[in-house]
Amino acid sequence: MSNSSDQLIVCYAPTMITTNGIWQGDNPLDYSLPLFILQVLLIIVTIRFLVFILKPFRQPRVISEILGGVILGPSLLGQNKQFANNIFPPRSVMILETMGNVGLLFFLFLVGVEMDIAVIRSTGRRTFVIAIAGMILPFLIGVSFAFTLHESTQWVKLGTFILFLGVALSVTAFPVLARILAELKLLNTEIGRIAMASALFNDICAWILLAIAIAIAENESLSLSSLWVVLSTGAFVLFCYYVMRPLVCWIVRRTPEGQLISEVYICLILTGVMISGFITDAIGTHSVFGAFIFGLVIPSGPIGVTLIERLEDFVTGLLLPLFFAISGLKTDLTLINGVGTWAILGLVIVLACAGKVTGTLLVSLYYRIPFYEGLTLGLLMNAKGLVEMIVLNVGKDQHVLDDKSFAIMIVVEIVMTAVIQPIVTNIYRPGRKLVAYKRRTIQRTKLKGEFRLLVCVHVPRNVPTIIHLLEASNPTKKSPISSYVLHLVELTGRASAVLIVHNTRKSGRSALNLAQAQSEHIFNAFENFERQGGFVTVNPLTAISPYSTMHEDIFTVAEDKRVAFIIIPFHKQQTVDGGMEATNPAFRIINQSVLANAPCSVGILVDRGLNGSSRASANQMSHHHIALLFFGGPDDREAMALAWRMSEHPRNSLTVMRFVLGETATDTTKGGDMAEAVANSSVETGHETLTVLTDDDREKEMDQAYINEFRAATMNDSSVHYVEKVVNHGEETVAAIRSIDTRHDLFVVGRGHGMISPVTAGLSDWSECPELGAIGDLLASSDFATTYSVLVVQQYVGMEGHGEHILGSPDSPQHHVPAFGHRRPPLPPQQEQAIFRPQP
């Protein structure tokens, strides 16, 4: 290795790729392949450790990736010359940087595939103006910053220096912003949609400016060659749109619907990515620009889904971090010394952030967006990421930025992105509004009124049984069903996961990723049911959240839409041999959280098919045999209210089996005329356990009154069969349930939380899933027949102990008004107390 006055020259033997082994006396670090593997391993481990450390602070992954490179570089560990010379010697940087750029190439291709240009056209003038306003002021600040630093880079033309710094400070990272919005639960809000569309437009502008900046930077002055670079780049864009896009569309047409894309076609497209990168690099633009443009012309649909699913994990998990690590390895923070330099750094950070916020806020106020929402929007637009890093790296490679300017700009990017979530979380707290409405239960919903319910779906497998359940719930002209279908999607580290909300289904654009493809299948099935079923309206929604907070999205939708009933799938599914296996443990935690805190009644659906739903044709109405097991209590009355509604369907038959306590049984709940039955709900939230207090005698009176009303209304209905079973203990209860005709395809039962009875004594001792209650868990177990589904119902009783008028609803009754027996009477004044009592 020898040094010249201008640059570092590295000499190495090209044959030293793989080692002969340590037993031959070879040092693996002297050979390129083992050294590269060690470098990748070290980079990935460092980044993953930082992701884990910064996760509680809700920092984007890009922060961890840049910091990982900074830690391994000359700013920290690289200060140790032995570490730097052995682990990251100059001879190895070329290989590492080449692989990082390959990862960058394919990642930008995937970003192009996922990006929906149609969104820009559909968002209107407001988004366009907000995006432009958010770019102008930071760009001007970049110009002033360029004048300050230009003294040390006199060999670079001032115009080029200004352009690079202006672009780096003014653009917004679309993928990073999408992730931040999802974690803050702002994706589906108006401010989230504006921010996403503005960032998308911002990204497009950034690519145009970057192409111009590179064309200028590679030439000493604006000359004919710069013009040729711009013209040839434009020609390449036109070639991709008018030649490559039709070819890819031809590939899609040759693939039968539902079939996998041929391996030959996938290889051709991936080859096209590299050819595009080669062409744009050869004509004087960065190679990633070609890959990005090629990705934009890929039509959405099966081919886009296939490409994303095959490439994304490998590219984003292994190759892309190498690019960020290389950026960090180039960063030497020790060059930022002296009070003056740090003052400039702080000033640039403050002014750049303030420029984005001010420009965005002023336009937001002009469009009558509230002040705090405009301020939040301005902060969100400060998100920095990949495009900015590309700008800075190209600038350094083209000697537009020296080492000191590069280090300063890296710190600026990190700080501007890192402060977004903590500040937004503190200044913008929309919170969950207390929506006042009284029909939070099926009992309170009028039989001749609209029935609103929220259907939660994890995977398409849940759909057929839920559709049959809706059809069995008797939607009529006088009592239509308004169903809100919420597809629950986990928020992962993958960029494509959050872009699902950015697709407009009505535009006819196909799915961009697997999660969105599942949403399309789910929503299409429900919309087909809506067209064929009659008197059912379907409103598709998507919730993208970490599993730990997904229940909050369910509650928000339930209250916003004022639903009376939430249907959520059980966390186990039926296997081929009839057993039940858990699909995802997180689903169970979601169900428990929903049961503990839901703003309305809840039903957990144990899906074993409903009347052979998988065999029924799409336009065939099914005949359902429903069984209701009634033990008493609010949950059982709620279950009866639903079963009562189902019984009015002309193609349904209902069997009601009421369990009555025998004379030889010991009533464990009797302790006086006003005895209270206290039981844990088996659902814990935080450090508290939800406990329900009920008055036993009053509950029995309410049970009897509701049974009498039901029997009086259905006494002439031949499709309703009522039977009472006298039982003394749990074994007789199980025997009675087993005696029910096996032709039934749906069992409706109350969860029974807060109820203690000898009728179910001992059944809960062996419960695998206490959230279903003793009877629900019994019916869901593999010991029982596998030909029926089970719906376990829990009634909402949260605010009734204080009277509905406490909610402040304008239509809340001050006195009880009976309506078809579907309203629970309020507790008498002397018994008004908190129904839900937290226990330490």
C-alpha cells in the first residue's frame, strides 16, 4: 500500500478470495470472502442491537442503520487502528460498498413497484401546494448553508454545492414517514393521508433534482455533456414507459389468473433491473435512478406481489443495511470540532426543521387545517431516509462534499428524523374520543331498526363462516345490517406493509403486496355477499398496527361507527383431523384485550364452518340450525337477543336449551336476599383484573322476564324449539349438551363472566381458554363434535351502572323505555355503583 499526495492507492492480490484454512497458517481476515462475511455479520448484529435499544424510544429503523455504521466507523470503534485495519481495511471497502449498492439498486426497484403515482393525481391541489411549500424554505436554508461551507470546497462550483445541500435538506423520506405514521396511528387520518401524498410527491421531485445534480456534478461546468446527460435520462424514462411497460404487461397477460408467475419471467425482470442500472450509470445518472424508474413501470398485481415477497426480506434485511453502514463508515464525527462548527451544525438543524414546519404550517392554515395539525404535518415532513443518504453519498463521491460537510449533514439527517416521533407524540394527542351512543348491546338494539356490527378478520379463511353468520342474522328491509369489515394487518418492519392504506380500491389498481392482496380477497367476498344478500351494507376498512395495540384500533372503529356488536375470530383454527390448533398467540392477546375493554358487546367466533359454508355456492341461501344454551346472566341474555334475531329468518331453526338448577344442587351464589356473585373475568389488563359484580336475585328476575317475553313472542313459531333441562352439577350439564341433536351447525352461548353456578361447577377447572367461559371453552374443545361453529357472546355493561345519561348522549333516555324486550333496565338508584371494579 502506498500513498500519493492526492489519493489512496490500494494494492491487493486478486487471487486471495478464500482461505486455505487456519490449520495451514492462513489468517481468514487476509482473504476477501471471510472478511466480507465477518463485516456483514458485524454490521447486522450492531444494527439489530440498536433497533432493540431504540425501540422503546420509537425510533425509525433508518436511525439504527446509520448509527450502526457510525459506531463501526472512524467516529468510535474505528479510532482503534488495529480494529480499523483488521476488520475494515481500505482494500475491503470496495467489495462492501459494491454489495451495498446492489442492495440499494434492488430496494429502489421495490420502492418503485410499491409506489402509486395515481395517488398524487387524486389528492388535489392542496397536497401539491403543501409539498412545494415544505421544500422551498429548507432549500433556501440549504443555499445559505452552502455559502457558509463553500470556503473549504473552492474546487467545486458553488451552484452544484447549493443543489446538493438544498436537495438533502428539503426532501421527505416516503418509506420512513409511512412507518412513523403507522406507529403513531395516523395513517388513516386526514393528516396522515396529506402527509403520505405530500411525501410521495416530494420523493418524485427529489429524484428529478438528484438526476440534475449528478449531471451537473460530473462535469466541471454546465456544458453540452450535461445537456446530453439530461436528454438521455429523459429518453430512458420514455423508453421504460412506452417499451418496457407493454412488455411487462404482456407477461402478465400470458400468466393465467391464479397461477404463479413463471421463474423465467421473474429472472427477466430482475435482469431488467440490472440493465436499467447499468444504462443510467453509463449515461451519467446514478444506477439506482434506472432501477427506480423501471420499478415504476411494473404494473401492480400478481407480478408486483411476487417480486416484493421474494426480494423484500433479503434486500431490506441483509443488503440495504450495508449501504447505510458504508455511509456511517465514511462519517468521521471527530472532524466536527470547535465551537463555530458545532454552532453551525445546531443552527442548520434548527433552521432546516423550522423551514419545513413554517412552510407547511402557513399553507395548512391557508387551507383551514387546525394549527396543531398543521404543526404536526410540518414536523412529519422532516422525516429523512434513503434518498437523502443517496444524495449525500453521491455528493461525497463526486467531491461536492468534503469529509467535514458530509459528517455535518449526516448528523443533521439523524437528528431531524429522530426528534419527529417524540415531539409529535407530545404535541398531537387526538386521543380516543368518548363517543356517546346508547345502543352498545344487541339487547338495546331495536328488532325493527338498523343493526350495526364490526367484523374483524385476520386472514381470508375467516370470511366464509362470518358471511354465513351475517346472512343468518336476518337482515331485512325494516332491520338492515350495517357491517364494518376490519382487516387486521400487523405492522412489521417491511415498508410494503404500511403502503396498503395508500392504495385506492375504487381506482381499479391491483394489490401491491400480500397483505393488500388478502384485503382485496376479503373485501371482494363481502361485497359479493352485499350484492347478493340484500339489506346488508359492507364498509371495508384496514387497521395496520403492532399486535400489542391492535385492540385500540378495533375500539376506535367501534365507537366511531357506533356499533352494537364486535365479531372477532378465535385464535385457534380447525385442523384436518378435527382438532384445534393455535394460529398466532398474538390473536389471543388481542381477543383478551377486546373482551376487557370493548365499548360494546363482543362475540368470539370459533370457526368450524357454518352449514358447510365452503361447499355452498355463492348465491345459495343456507339453512342454519342454531342452538342456544341459556344458563342465566347478562351474557346469556345478550346471546338470546342475537339468537332471537336469527330465529326470525325463515330459513333458520332455533333450539333453546335452558339449564335449571335441580333441588339437590347447592346454590353457591346464595348468601342473602341481596347476595352478590363475584368472579374474575380471567382477562387481565395491565396490572388490573376486571371483576364484575351482579345481584343474583335481580339477575334471575331479569332472566325469567326475558325468557317469558321470548317464549310469548315465539310460541306459534314452529322453527323455535324451547326445552328446559334440570341439572344438579357440571357432569349432568355436559351430558345434556352432548344430547343435543348433531344437525346443529352453530352454538350461541354467553361467556358467563361474573356468574357462579353449580350448573357449571368444575367445568372451568380444566379450561384451556378461560376467555371463552366454561361452556364456550367446552364447546370449542376437541372433545366435542367438530361439525359446528361456536359464537361466545359477552354483553357490554360498562357504563350502565351509572346510567346511560352520564355519557351525555342527546338521545339517551332518562327513564327506561321498553322496546321489544331488548333494553336492559338500569339498576335501581340505591344500587347504582361501578359495574367494573379493578382489583390490584
